[in-house]
Amino acid sequence: MLVSFSSTNHLHLHFSHSLSLPNLPRRPKSIESSHGFSQSRLLSPPSCANGPIRCSKFPPFDHNDALRSFAITLQECALKGSIINGKATHGRLIRSGIEPDTFLYDCLVNMYAKCGSVGCAQQVFDLMPSRDVVGWTAVVAGHVAENDSEGGVRLFVEMQREGILPNGFALAAALKACSVCLRLGFAQQLHGEAIKMQLLSDSYVGSSLVEVYVKCGEMEFAEKVFFGLPEHNSVSLNAMLNGYSQIGYDIKAIMLFHKLLESETRPNEYIFPSVIKCCASLGVGRQGKAIHGLLVKYGIELDGVLGSSLIDMYSKCDSAADAHKVFERIPEPDVVVYTAMISCFGRNGMALEAFQLFSNMRRVGIIQNQYTLVIAACTASKFGDQRLCGSIHSYIVKSGGLLETELGNAILNMYMKVDAVEEGCKVFNCMLDRDIVSWNMLLSGFHSGASCDQALRFFNQMITEKYIPNKYTFISILRSCTNFKASSYGTQVHAHIIKRGIEGDSHVGRALLDFYVNCGHFPRACLVFNRMQEKDVFDWTLVITGYAKKDQGEKAIEYYRDMQREGVSPNGSTLSSCLSASADLAALSCGLQFHSWVIKSGIGDEFVSSSLIDMYVKCGSLMDAEAVFYSSSIRDEILWNTMICGYSHHGCAVQAIEAFKSMMDEGNKPDETTFIGVLSACSHAGLVNEGLSYFNALSHVYGMNPTIEHCACMIDILGKAGKLEEAETFIRKMALTHNPSVWQAILGACRMHGNVEIAERAAEKLFELEPNRDSTYVLLGNIYADLRRWNDASRVRKLLSSRGIKKEPGCSWIEVDGRFHVFLAQDGYI
């Protein structure tokens, strides 16, 4: 029976079908293909009862020449990655009836492996009558190239079991497999094998060892191997540079690159991206420009990888103009380069340029990938425009972008950053696959406002759905608890943190500290603070500021001294809080010490200057306050307000009004605090008409709505002038009858003028609004006592006692040897 083939195309079709069985046994014996060929005879010529069939189309030829010709053709196919031509050559080999030798078998295995058809390579390899190290190496490398690194390791072990000694290429292939699947133990065994076989001097083995140790995070071993190599190639150099970059040793990477240049070795284009990445991480633009100059000097053309690396480096060094020059010089920028340039524009606040480039991509025929869309969403989030964010979201939906995890997280983050919480929640609900990052993004939208309580509900849902929170989750939920003053819930979150064993993390510890300080739980705050392993200036400042705000200035100053003993230098916020504590204590000597610290440290921003002025004002040293004010290089609204309120505090109404006029002359706009100071000055000086004029100007001239504080000042002005009926009329006119502070001002004015009738009405209103406020009872009782109405005074005191309200005792304090000692009115004598 004769077998004929009508055409080469039919032969190719026949052969491509016969080798499309991926998972065949190691050595099949009698498995028939769909076209009638036995797998065991896949590489044998067609035959009949009388022997092998010889096709008449093939003239006589020399056997060795034919083998050499097929081998050369298969090697060319392997180099070009041409699987079609390779299969056609394999088909011609079968038709020729030539029995391949071991070398030709190796060429076939290598061709299939290099062309990405590892299944076919494995089938050919299984049929080899005699397998050598070259064939083993080719099939191991093929499995590794197809992301089957475990299969590559398994084949290498099988090779050794069959008694085949590995060469340098085989070891390099096995080491590559270990670097992919992170088999450090097996890689170390291969390292020992290389030492035994004296193959460490082989550049392929050495560079592969360096690469596997870097990938497994063993930089110490990688360094020993690398610096022991007789010569360094681009693979080992690149592996070391990447390893340094991954663990944050960017300076070491740059030093290694300089050593390479000093050895007069010319680096190739594969080394530069790693070095440029290190320059980007360090933000050393000058060094990056020097490396860019080397690229130009060596005449290395900018491809997509080099171009995007340079753009990223210039972007992180805040040089968008240089990045754009690089972008324009790349001959055919791909989607990676475009994405890097869009990211650069967004990073440097150039939204218009970023989205112009984004829209130009489709015009030039480049389709955005998922990462491009992620960058676009991140760029839109930086500009706070909800309409822009909505447009980007619409574009992503219309372009067919699925809400996969990374893209969904980017859109969710975009909406949360522009306070479009409702839209963000919709995106979250539509996401196909959520991870812990998705939950963290969702929680980040509920840090402030009335929606903080929703964060607690979402956190409960996340725990219920078995997601494991990380430290960023805890930091986010603690921030919501801090703003919502959810002390009980925050304590439960603290318990979760302890269970997870991350209480020692500095960022989590700071979030806990901030939560307890803001909720007023200072014993727990101190407990968290004392357990923190590393305390920086921010942690100290949190505690000091908390005590200063809670009128515990002596504690704030005590912690500041502890901070100094720990060797931690204060910042502006620390000094500002300590100055506020000194002001509340009227401790001038402490304030002077902090002033000297300000001078020594060179910290002189407007917040510290205003705290200095406030401290001197409250300590009674108005001249020093004026000296600080006039010595300030920049006098903004904060400093002017502090000085005006200082003059008012000391009853210097004329100076306060003059300061207000000077403030206006220098072009500073007054705010609500400015008018509180001016109205308070008018109150101290009894300037009723001027006070009314400034109060009316507040809304009519400067367009500000009067606050409760402004109205209280105005009532105080009228009350001190004896115009108590007008003050009552003012309260009703401004609809302030439900505010206790204005009635308190009326009550104080009534004592000054002895008006019992209005005092009783004011007191009755205060009893209704704040029944537990002791000052109301005391003030009303004092008014009765001043008028010698002893029965009424006694009645008020009995009412105070019957309601269980205790008068807050007066206190005083002294400073001895840097420590404050507080004495209460009921303290006994020694």
C-alpha cells in the first residue's frame, strides 16, 4: 500500500494535527493518532509490508549533508521563533525517511521549545532513542519559558537520575526555574553542584545564581556570588541592580554602576533602566541627567523601556519639561510610554496636558490598557473636580473597561478623594472582585462629616464577609472613630489590633494615640504612647497638643521635657502647643524658655509667631508681644488677629482699633476672629456706637454672617453700657433666645447695673437651657447678695444644693524648679 501526499500544505496540516496532543504519557507505545500514525513512529518514515516507502520526489542525497541541512533549518526557525516553518521542516524530515541522529533530535526539541510549543517539544523528547544533556537542557528551558518552572525542576532531577551530567547551560536553565518558583533550597543544591563541577566561572551559571538569590531575597549570597565572578555580564549586573532597587538599596545600585564605568566596561541598553529607576526612587535628578547623557554619548537609541524609565525618573524629580522632551524624541512611543507621560503630567499638576495626551492616544491608533485607565483615574482625583471624574468613569465604561480589581480600586479611590462618596459606593457595589484594598478605599471616604458612622457599618460588613483587615484598614477606621468621637467602637478596634499583633506598628500606634487623645482618654493614650517602640516628634506632639487643648498645660510641658531628655527635637507644632500651654498657665518663665527654643531652632512660621504673641499677651507682657509682632517678616491675618485680640484682652481699645485700620491698610482681609477682637475692644472701652458700626459692617460691608460670638460681644457692649432692654430686644431680633452664652452675658451685665428684673428673666432662661451650670446660680445669688436680698440669695444656694450641683472650686498654681503645683480653694493648711 502506497502513501502519497498531494501538497506541502496538506502535509503541514497533517503534521500540525498529529502533534497537537499536549499531555501524552512519557513513552507511549501504541497510541494511534487521528490520522493513523503511531506516536512511536512519529519520526520514522512511512512504510509498508515490503519496507520503508521512498518518495520519488526526493533524489538521492548524502545522509550527513541532509542531516546538516535539516539541523541548520531548524536552528534558523528556533532563532526566528517560526513555529510554522519549523513544523513544515519537521514534516519534510518525516517524508524524507531519514533517521535523525541525536543532534537533529536536539534541534527539533530546541525548535519547539524556543517557539513556545513545549508540548510538541516534550513529545519529540520522549521519542528520542538516546537523550543527551543538550536535549534535556532544551526541554527544561522550554518548560521554564512556558511558566512551568516546577516542571523544569522535575525534569532536571529526572535527568540526574538517568545519570546525565549537567553542563553550564543545564545548570543555568535549572537555576532559572528556581528563580521563577522561588525554590531557594534546590538553588543552593545547584550552587553546590556548580562548585563541584568548577562551573562558577561560567558566566551563564554565575549570572543565573545571582538572579535566583536576588529573586529569593538573599542579597548577601547574591553579593558573594556576584563579586566572585571573573567577569560580569548584563544579566548578572541587571540582577544585582534590580535586587538593590527592590530592597531600597538604591545608593548601592548607583555605586555599583559607577564601579562598572570605572572598569571601562561599556554598559548596554539592558542595564540603564535599572539604574534610572534607582535615580527616580532617590529623586536625584542631577544623577539621572548624567545617566541620560551617557545614553546619548554611547549612541543608544531610546526604545519604549528606556524612554518610559527616563520619563518616570524626570517625573519623580519634578521635571515634566525634560520628561516631555524625552517623549518627543522616542520614534514610535507605545502605550507604556504614553502612560508614563500621562502619569508625569498628572504628578506635576498638569491636568490639561495629561488629558490632552490621553485623548490623543486613540487618534494615533494606540489603545489604552488597564494601567493607562488607572493612571487617568488617579490623575483626575488630584484636581477635586467631580465632573471630570465622572467623565473619566464614563469613558472607561464606554471603552469596554471591566471593573477588575485594580481599575475598580482606582475609580473608587478617585471618587472618594473628590468627596463623591455616593458614586464611590456605587462603583464598590459593581466591582467584580474586591480585595482588602477595595475596602480600604471605601473606608477612606468616611473620615469626616456626618458620614463617619457609615465607616463603622462597612467595617462590620467587611469583618462579616471574612476579609482580614491590614494596618491601613485599622488606621482608616480609627480616623473615622476619632472624628465621630466613637470611643466605645474605637476601643473594640483596638482589641482587634491587639489580636492581629500589629499594635507595635508605628503608624497604627500613632492612629491609636490620636484617637484616644482626641476622645479625651488620656490614661489609655499614655498607655499606648508608652508601649510604642519608636516615638518620633509627631507622636510626642500629639500628646503635648492633646494635653494643651484639654487645659492641662502642666502635663503638656512635662511631656515636652521628657521629649528633650529622649533627644527628640521639636517642630513648629510642638513649640506652638507648648506656648499655648504656657499662656493658659500664665507661666512667663516657661514661655521665655520656649521663645529661646524658637530662636535656636530657627522655626519662625506664622503659627509659632502667633502663639508667642498670645503667650506674652496672656502672661501680661504686652510690650514683648508687640516686639514679636513687629519683628515678624510676614504679618498675615493670623498675626494681626492675635495682636488685635491681645490689645482687647488688656483693655487697650484705641490700640486695637488702630491695629485693625493698619491691617486694612496693608491689604489684609479681616475675618470673623478679627471682628471678635474689635467688638471685644469696643466692649471694654464702652464704645457703643463704634461697636454697632463694626457689627453692621460685618455683614453689609464684608459679607460675613454674624456668629454667636459676635452677637455675644454686641450684647456685652449694650449690657455694660446699661442698655439692658436694648440687649434683650437684640437677642429676640437675632433669634438667639435658645443660646445660653448670650443670656450669660446679660446676667453678667445685670450684676454690674443691679437690674434684678432682667437678671431673673435671664436666669430662668439659663435654668431651662443649662440647668446644671453652676455659674448661673452663683451669679444670680451674688446679684441678690449685692442688693442685700439675703432670703433670695439663700433660696438660690439651696436650689443649687438640692439639684446636686457643686460649685467648681477656684484654683491657683505656682512653679517651683520647673514643676507646677496646683492648689484648690478647699485644700486645707499644712
